[in-house]
Amino acid sequence: MPINYAEQDSSSSSSSSRLSRSSNLRDLVEDTNFNIMKKRKEKYEYYKQKFDVALTLYNREIDNYNFINNFNTLVAPFVSEINKCEEVLRARNQQGTWTSNGKLAFWLR
């Protein structure tokens, strides 16, 4: 049976095309993940700067009853949610110190 080189070329070309698309998709996902992490780190720095400014203002206005009262009212829900998150994380880490058979494990997460 004669070999049809035209079919082989199109088959290898199709396979090559699929590999190229797969590679491009992988690169796109990696780039997207990199950009997401970059934006998150930028947002972290932004928040850190703003919170530092807020605490500096709090310290500067510590004798101003209205400022402190308004600040505390504004921050209270945020602090409450942070406390809830810390509590959940603490409970999860504590559960990780026990093995399934009820014995204390010698590692912490």
C-alpha cells in the first residue's frame, strides 16, 4: 500500500497545531494567574498604606472624642469580621493537631 505523504503532513500539522494551541492556552493561564497575583499584591500594598495612614490619624487625633468615636464606629464591623476569620483559622489548625483515632499528632499545620 503506497504511503500518502500529503495525509501524513496534514496529520502531523494537525497534531502540531493542537500542541501549539495547548501550549498557548497553558501560557495564557500562567500569564493570567501571574497578573491576578500581581494585582492582589498591589492591592495588599494599597490597603497596607491606607491602614497605616488611618492608624496614624487615629494616634494623632487620640484626644478628639468625635474623631475616635466615628473611627471606632466605622472600623467595628471590619474588626469583627477579622476576628471571626481568625477564630475559624485557629479552630481549623487545632483540629489538625489530632489524628483520626483521637491521638495527639506531633505536628501543626
